[in-house]
Amino acid sequence: MKMIRTKMKTKEEAIIMGIPTIDLSMENRSELSEKVVKACEEFGIFKVENHKVPLEVVSRMEEEGAEFFAKPSMEKQQAGPPNPFGYGCKNIGNNGDVGELEYLLLHTNPLFISQTSKTISIDPNKFSGAVNDYIEGAKGVACEILELVVEGLGVQHKFALSNLIKHLQSDSVLRINHYPPNINNKPSIAFGEHSDPQILTIMRSNHVTGLQASTHHGLWITVPPDPTQFFVMVGDALQVFTNGRFRSVRHRVLLTNTMKARMSMMYFGAPPLNWWITPLPEIVSPPQNPSRYKPFTWGQYKKAAYSHRLGDCRLDQFKVH
Ligand code: GA4
């Protein structure tokens, strides 16, 4: 969907506003990086077209997901509970949040995938093969976006951010969500409002609508699904790396489809647990423009995130007042 207006003054204007679409095959690199930075600043969410992930990689992952969620509940439970990884049903996190969905939460480390696949599929090699290929594809998209972000922000070291998710010890996660058809015929919130704690989220869903993103003014935009493309979302860690120039996007899933299940796949790109999350040196220039956040490691932030409710603004406790 094309962006109709970026500057918003009234509610009416907001309603006709869609999220930006960025064509990754654009030849003019500096124009492309400018567009990415602008989309991150203004929306924190955008769609990318002409990515290089083969369709076959996406459909294999989709088939494996559909096959798993079609199993009887007893069999799925064998892959749970998701503490911290595995199969989950309705419960989200550890503090009483619930949603109208079931999901698989997987660490992206291939050794972990090969172990967990045994409890998920009767053909663990086929499952882990599909998951690993999908992760490689989504990670590629995330790295490309992060390299464009860095270029657009004028940061010297091109791989300053992408290296964090390419790192062997990266704490990135893959999540597959399965939402049942909404038989009540009343739109309902199936996954509550929140921002993602990581650096960047790469999301792809089937054709069933549901994702909504909040503008910086607090208005909800419905994001039309596009099964062949990816959606990029700014996470809390990227907000800190850019010293608040980008803001993590608050989003939720609202279900309206009475006939079909929604399935979405999210790759959450994160650094290693012991990595410090602090603004990129080129972004801050004390004393005029100091860091707005107290330094913390990704491990500390994750711990803090899991001690909060889903919708909490977890970054607040790390802000310099
Ligand atoms: C949101 C993004 C990812 O889905 C997730 C979620 C995690 C979970 O479902 O276990 C969290 C949530 C997410 C944010 C705050 C904490 C942790 C549930 C929750 C209440 C896997 C993640 O990393 O953070």
C-alpha cells in the first residue's frame, strides 16, 4: 500500500494513511538508504518488495508450520511449554498475558533447531531444514535493512548493526503464530499491543488480515497482508542504537476473518546476550547531544522485558531523566 500522506494533522487524515513500501531493487543506493531511514523515523514499520528470499523457502516454512498446527493438541503440547522456547497456547510471557493464538518460539541457533525439531515433527530433518533456510532468508533481509540504516545515518562502519545479528552467539528468535478463525464475528484483539524488544523484526504472514500498527500519534493503521513480501518493524534496541531518532513501533493483531486461520512468522534480530545496547557513537555528541539511555546489555534488557507485562513501555526504566 502506498503512503498517501506522511504529515498528519487530523484523525481523518490518519485513516487514509498507509505504511510505506520500499523497493529493495532500487539502484540508487543513497536514495534507498534515505527512504529506509525516513520510514524508520516516521512509521517504524514498512513493507519491502523485491527481496531476494526464494518463494520456495517461504512456502516450505509455511507448509511445516501448517502441518504442525494441524496436529491434535496432545501432540503439540509435547513441544511445550515455551519456557523459554517451544510450543505455547494462549499464554504469552510469564506475567499473565493471554492471546487468542498458539505459537512456536524457536531460538535461531541451528543446534537448538535440530534438537527441538525432534519434538515438533515426525521428520525432524525436513522441519529443521525448512526453518534454517527461512531464518537465513529473513536474516539476510534484516542485515540488508540494517546496512541501509547505518549508511543513511552516516555511520562509518557499514556492518555496525548487521554484524550483531550475524554473530554466532546472536540471540535472535523465530516465532510462528497461528490464530484461529474468529468465529464470533466480532473483531477481537488476539495479540495485545506491544513493541518488540529486539533490534529489528522481519514479519511475513499468509493472506489473512490482522496486523495493526500504531502511528507516533497513537492512531491504529491496518496493515494489509502480502504473503509474498516482508514487513520490517523497528524494535526497542534499535530505538536505543539511534538514541531515540527511531522509535520502536507498537503493534497488535486484531482478528476479523471468520473463515480462515492467520499464520505469521517473525524473525526477531537480536545481538549476543552480553552485547551493550548504547547509542551508536556517531549519533551522540555530548555535551549537546548526550545519550538518552543508561547503558545496558541485551541480556539485562531481556530479563527486564520478561519481568514486565506485554504492553508495558519497557525502555522507560532505562531512560536518562
Ligand atoms: C514480544 C516479541 C516476541 O514475540 C517475544 C515476546 C515475548 C514472549 O512472547 O515470550 C514477550 C514479549 C515479546 C515482550 C515482553 C515479554 C516477552 C512476552 C512478554 C510479556 C518472543 C519477545 O522477545 O518479546
